[in-house]
Amino acid sequence: MLVRLKELRKEREISQQRLADAIGVSQQSINKYENHDIEPDIDTLQKFALFFDASIDYIVGLSDIRERIMPRGENDLNGEENRLVDDYRQLGEQEKQSIKLTMKCFLDRQRMCQ
């Protein structure tokens, strides 16, 4: 039972459709998960954990400890950085190119000031 799914989704201020698109399921599935009509498979649980940067145990209500425990060296990104990567992956190629150019401008400006 995904006790905290709806809470996590609302915390991120995203729709069921956006979450569904991000993890590759239908909006109807998200609705059914949130209403406890169906249970996700382990692959989907892992996608939720990655998307929300939360442990599966936290999402299903077995633990009050939210943080995912990752093997050392697997990922050195913090929660905010993980969310930025997740959001970036949802963008189209044109939007990704715009972000790359913006970052390059900021970095070039920073280098000039040093």
C-alpha cells in the first residue's frame, strides 16, 4: 500500500499525469495507487523512490525515515540535484538545449570574474 504517494506528489506540486509521465505509467494507475485499488510492482516502486528521492519503506509507510540509502559512490547528488535531473529528463530537446546554453553563459561569466 502506497501510504505516502499522494502526500509526496502534492508536496512536489505535480499532477497525477505529470508523475505518470515521469515514471512511465498511466494517470489512471497513479490514481489507483493513491486510492489503494492496486499495488505497483517492484520496478514501479523503485521509480517512485528515485523520483521522490525517498526510500521505498517510507513511501509504503514501513518507516518514517525518508532518505534513500545508497551504496557509497553510486550517486553523489543531493535531493535537490536529483530532482533537477529528473525534471531535466522530462524536457524536450529544444528545452534541454536552452538550459545548456543558459548554464554555459553563467559559467562563462563566472570564469571571467575570477
